[in-house]
Amino acid sequence: MRAIRQYEFGSPDVLRYERVADPTPGEGQVLIDVAAAGVHLLDTSIRRGEAGGPWPVPELPMTPGREVAGTITRIGAEVDPAWVGKRVVAHLGQTSGGYAELAVANAASLHELPEHARYEDVVAMIGTGRTAVGVLRIAALEKDDVVLVTAAAGGLGALFVQEAKAVGATVVGLASTAKLDLVRQLGADHVVDYTQPDWPDAVRAEVGEATVALDGVGGAPGRQALELLGIGGRTILFGWSAGEPTRIETLDLYQRGLTASVAVGPRLMKGTNLRELETLSLRALAEGRWTPLTTVFRLADAADAHAALEGRRTTGKVVLTP
């Protein structure tokens, strides 16, 4: 089979498209003919050799990739033979061989797919979607909220816009110039170009104050989003694609009665049933409540996918196909 292999940490160029031996499923495992593999922003940190989440830096060489969808072709011992031929999606773990034509998954991690489900969509939901469910549980959006969504055209942001509209909230979507129309099509009531230096003034002109900030950008934009919150507002932090976390001081919380919650990392992992989050995410897709945005690259072009993701040149979830 063909797969992406990494022998050193560094730039996207360390991702090599090579021919390798087919993997063999062990006890309790299945072999998936991969039709779509998810690319996560965390994958780029792992590629650079930076620890992410509760996992250590992986040993090299490795094949990256944590999310796959496809058809089961073989099974290991102690697996029901009825799984063979089924269309499935699975989360594999931190660096578990997803960027490949074939991947091994634990049978316990499988979700069977309905016939109409697109592989690109379900692979977006199994990882990014489950994170969205976890973040939204903490955000507890209500119809009276004014929700500020950073990176509203991103994999998570697009789902947040749709969910906020579903509960009846007012949604302000932040996006780059080229993606404003797309965010508007997702249902945002107001769209603001965050590349403009006066974008916070544009938000104030549209809605006054926000009650919730869903912040996965961090840095200066995250700080500006925090400052747009009114008294009693809440910020939900789930990353820092800008390169550093949003700066929050104790005085910020005291002066306006704000609350700040980190919705990923230890809080998402501890005491959380990840499979339940995956199931809820896939249900939202099946019911039409959420439709993920995707940018698709060929498996051979995984390095280009990483470079585009890091350069903010993608829309929604980045997906690799054979």
C-alpha cells in the first residue's frame, strides 16, 4: 500500500509518500480500506515534534493520522465476521496510521455508516465534530445569546455557527475577506472581516456586546474577542491557531464578571465518554443539523495539505483521499 511516512520532525516537507507493507489487524482489530483521512491542526504540531494534549511526542518513523473512514476488508481474532464489507468511520488515536490506503482500527472504536453518508463528511465529524460537541456542552448556548465565533469558516467554527443558529442565538462570524460569503451562507447573522484592523468596531456597530466568545484563535484576535464581551459574558477557549493563547487576567474576570473556560485538553478527556461525543456528532450530521465544510487533498499531497492548513488557506476540515 501507499502511505505517508515521517522520519524526522520539521516542516511539511518531512511528510513522504511511500510504498510500505500492508498492516495486519490483530486481536479485536479490523483493517479499513481508507476512503478519507482527517487532517487536524494538532497533526501539524505533532509533525513539528511538539507535544499535544495528554500525549507525548511520538517515536519516529511514523505514519500520522487519527481519523479514517472507509470499508472493512479484513478482521482480526475475536471480531464479528459481519463487520467485513461494512462502511465505517473510526478515531484511531494520536498518531495511528490514518494517512494511508489501509489502516488498522480497534473494533470497539467503529461507527457503522448509513449508505447515504459521504466519507469526507463523516471523517470530519469523528474528530472535529466530537470536539465541537464537547465545546458546545460547556458553552451551553441559549436563544438570547449573542455568539462571537472566531475562525467561523474553519472546521469547528462552521459547526458552531450552525449550532448557534439552531438554538436561536444571534451569531457573529469572524472570517477572512474571501470567506465572508461562505460564513453568511452557514447562517451567521453578521459577518465581519477579522483581517481589517478595525474589526472590533464593526462588531460593536452590529451587535453592541457579545455574551459568548468561542475562541480557537487566541493571540491578539482572541484578546479582542474577550474585550467585546459584556457584563457576565463567557469565553470558551479551544485552541490558539494564532500561535499563542488569549491573554486573560484575573482583573478581566472581576471587572465584568466574566467566566473563562478551557474546553479541550484535560477537561475534554477527563470523565468524558468520547464515544458518546462521536455518536452525538454523527447524529447531528445524519439529522441535517450540521453540515461540515471540507477541503480535500490527495493522500500523496499530504505535505501540501499541512502547509495550506498552517497558512490558513483551507476552508473547514482538511481531508485526504487516496
